[in-house]
Amino acid sequence: MDDELQEEIKKCLKILEDNIDILSNIELDLEDQKEDEIASDLELHHLYDMTEDVAESAKLKRAEFNLMRRKAEDTLY
């Protein structure tokens, strides 16, 4: 029974791993829709700061996902 459960969890993790980019893009699209407000008083350095924030956020989300995946895999063994 445990072996069957482990195999099913491995299959689910594989499906999730295969589709993480699609899920991330959907999440980003949903967030973009919420934040589609135009700010007219932005200067160039504000845009650079925003770009860095977005890049850091994406890296953090990816790291969180990888951590959760590793934890899930560790519980299987």
C-alpha cells in the first residue's frame, strides 16, 4: 500500500514539475491583471527598481517551489 502511495505521489510531483512554468505564467498573468494600473509619475530609476523587484520575486517563488518539492520527495524516502 505504501509503495502505491509513493508511486502516485511521484507521478503527481512529475506532473507538477512538468507544468510549473505554465502554472507560474498563469499566476503572473493573474497578478498582472490586478496590478494593471498606470502610474504617470514614474521615472527611469523607478522602472529599474521595479524590474529588480520582479526578478527577485520570481527567484523567491521558484526557490519556495523547489524547497517544497524537495521536502515532499524527502518524505517519500
